[in-house]
Amino acid sequence: MIPYIINEDRISLFVAGKPVTLVKDDTRFNKIAKALREGASDEDIQCLLENRDIAAVVTEEKSFGKISPALAKRIEFLKEQGLPLTSIHRFISNLNENPSEESKKDLYGFLEACDLPITEDGCFLAYKRVSGNFKDYHTGKMDNSVGMTVEMPREEVDPDRNQTCSTGLHVCSKSYLSSFSGENTVVVKVNPRDVVAVPVDYHNAKMRVCRYVVIGIIEPEKGEDIKPLAVTKSKKKKTAKLKKAKTKVAELDKAGKFDAYVSERKLSEDLTKLDKNQKNALRKFAARLLFGKAHAAGKEICACKTLSELKKVVCGE
């Protein structure tokens, strides 16, 4: 049994060779005091200790600093459901292994904007588009089949968040999927220590990392969301009427996506006023819309001097 001393306003325990002290203001105090008096097992006491509140997390993780709204929201939810906070503590521990302070801040923005789940081992889930044979689109050599670990040297990933399209392994939120090309959508698990940069102009919806593990396959266009296991594709027949309706929606979506892209980034009508990164990103996006997959921009797109000209080329308007 865990050695302990308990009095009116303090509990002192010796857990795994380390002293742990709880004061009466700690939300765990009464539960643990009761459990100790009733002779609870070491495992039960450990579970109660792990179910800490926000103040306890901040106190224990002094090196981490102020807790983010994204984590605070998750902690409150876990507390309301009576669930342990093990995943949050492991997440913080993993994050503290990230060598970049900027990456840590960027990751919180990503989680807050995208509301992606944190796993039991302190990692988080995200999305990625890949080709029909599960290879990446950039090199065509990285295998993104379920169960594979994909990685590259951290020093080869661009850490500059102002570089919106640059080197690194790219993952994203559900909202950004439509901007990526690919026949398959996979779910990846990312350790916080492997996050390198979250580009500034995508509302914190995509990021560059140096390592991830592929854990599943989904079909967002069918309403499927992140799941930890691969999903079997449906083979239901589509009627001609349904196909026609979906084609109309797709046509509308192309123009809608173009307008949304321009509006979100507040791009100038005069394309000659855009900087190099903005031009390259816009041309890549336009090529994906026009060809339905990753494709070279081509002379027709590159020759456009205004947004109106480009929209006509891409959307036929």
C-alpha cells in the first residue's frame, strides 16, 4: 500500500519513490482521503491522483507556463465526464520535448481552431490526402498505408510559419482537406514534439511536421470523421439523377472554393501586387481546382494578371 500521512488540511503520499502532497483546496483531496481510509488499492489511488483539475496541471507543469484555452476546454470536458486527465498530462509531457517554443505556441492554435482529438498516449489526430496507391504527392515515394510511420529529419522541415508552402510533412484539419489533392484520405497520429510549423495564412488549419503514424482511412465526402480504424469503402450504386445532382454541386463548389480562398486571404484583384509566396500558393490552388488533383499551374494560369481572369480560367466564369 502507498505510504501516506493524512491530517485535517494535508495529505502526504509517497508514490513511485516520489513525495506527493495534496492540500485541502485540491479537488482530489476528499476523494483520496476517503479512499485511503477505506483501504483502496495503490492502482485506485493512482487513478484518483491522475484526475487533476486545471490548477493542478498548471502547478505541476511549471516549465510549461500558462495553459491554453484549447487544453482548458478539453480538461473541463474530461472532468464533467468523470474521466481521467492522463491524456492531457502525457500531451504536455510530449510537448515539452519539442525543441521549439514557437512550435508549441503554433500547435495550441491548431488544436484550438480545429478541435482535433488528443489520444491516450498524449498525441493528436489529423488528416492527410494521399494518392490512390497511398503514396505522397510531392515525391511519390512515401508509403502512407495504414500502420506506416512516415518521417524526415526535423532540420529539413521549414520552421518559418510565414512560408506557407514549403518543405516538410503536411497534415491538416478537416476544413483544409478540400485544398489538398488526393484519392485517399488518411488519419495520422502526430506526437506534439514532432510539430515544426503552422503556416499563418490558413487559419491554423494545416501544419508541417517531421513524423507521423498512419492509423486509418476515412471518406469525408460521405460524412465520415476521424476514426481510429480503417473504414471499408461503400460500393452503393448511384442513380443517374444523383450523379447529375452531385456534378452540379461540384461545379458550384469550384467557384465557391475559389471565392472562399480569395476572401480568407484578402487577395488583391491585381495579381502583380502579390508577393512570391502568395502567387505560388494561389497558382497551386488554382491548378488543383482546374485539374482536380496536384498539377503544374501551366502557362494559362501563370499568364493571368487579375483574379477575375484566373477565376474565368479555373471555373469557366
